[in-house]
Amino acid sequence: MSTNSSIEWTESTWNPVTGCSKISTGCRHCYAERMTKRLVAMGQPNYRNGFRVTLHPHVLELPLRLRKPQVIFVNSMSDLFHEDVPPDFIQQVFSVMHRAAHHTFQVLTKRAGRLRELSAALPWPENVWMGVSVESARYKDRIDALRTVPAAVRFLSLEPLLEDAGELDFDGIDWVIVGGESGPGARPMEEEWVLNIKTQCEAQSVPFFFKQWGGVWKKRAGRMLLGRTWDSMPSPRTEACEHPTSALK
């Protein structure tokens, strides 16, 4: 568990699952896959299986040992709703997040269909934020799936933004993150695409967070848009529900 994340919109990362597989165009230059190769070379035991989906029960309770409240990104090196992650293990992850009420957990998936299928069996306390990745207009249906989830905060990660997303319906969405692809082979992001989303966020009163321009040298490109940074954060809604504790068994 890392408590000094370089990801601009979180503080810590927690990876009870590692490894993934590609399902859409945004996965082509996967950061987690690239980082996994380094960790394998370093002999990191949690990455003994490379980028194959691997469960790590021994790290499940790490957030409970961290006393200082943190904003924690769950599975920065995987996707919790990957089809190879058993429902009972997802239940265990949610049980820990439920118990670690002093932290805020951010869960992000591209597998919105499976999220929708499993949502009713999961607890949704106010400290669990749920998001989906939408890298292009082709995957806007993930937003509709997210709307069905009773999370206190529903958010979108439009990263890597690969094209103009067109018109977006942010009804039931509490936060929007936008960012360009970074690293070797990074595909460019146009300013007009970003401004289109920013304008729609303003029109629909949704907080807008601009993460980065990306590119091969992302630090050089920075994260300034229109001469400033955009770091708006969401406020949890009160209608988030907790399903009976029996759902955790």
C-alpha cells in the first residue's frame, strides 16, 4: 500500500488485486501493465504472476491499520470488477472499506456491466466513491451503468481522452476527471476536447478536475488549462445506501 501516490486526485493506493486484461481502446498503453514489468524485474512478490489477475488476501486489511484518514484509490494496478475477480472477493474488499469508515475510497472500473450486475449485493457507505472510465464517445454507455449504483459519489474518468466525447449527460454524476494519455506511444489530446467537457460540467454544475495533458513527457506538458489548474472535488450525496450486512457474508 502506497501512502504517497503521484496520482493528482488521490492520496494513497491500495491493491488487493493486481493484473488485468485489455477490453477497450483506452487500454492500449496501460500504465499498470508497464509498471508491472518494472516490479517483476525488481522481484516484487505481489507481481510474481506478472500482469495476470492475482488476488492478494494478505493486503485486504491494510487500510484498517492506517490510522490517519486518507483518500485511497482502490486497485490502481488492476480492475476490481474484472471477470476473473470472484464476487466473494469483491465483497471482502467492500467489507474492509465499510469498516474503514475514516478513509475515503475511490474505485474505478471499465467493466461497468459487471459493476451494475453486482451492485445490489454490495454495501455502499458514504466513504466509497464509484467511477467508470470513458475514453471516447463509443463507451458512454458506461455512464448509464454507473447511474444505477447507489454510491455516495459517482465519478467519471475521461482518461486517456482519445477523441471529442460529444454531448454528455451528467445526470446523477458528481465529479468529472479529464486527462491525456502519458508514456511511450502516448496518443495526443486536443484542447477543444477538454474545453467541450469543461463547458458541459459548468452547464450541469458538476465539479471538473483536469489531471494532465499527458504525452511522452507528461511533467513537461503539465496540467495547466486556460492558464490555471482545475482541481474541483465532489461532495457526497445523502441518498447513498448500505445494504444489509448479510450481503457481506
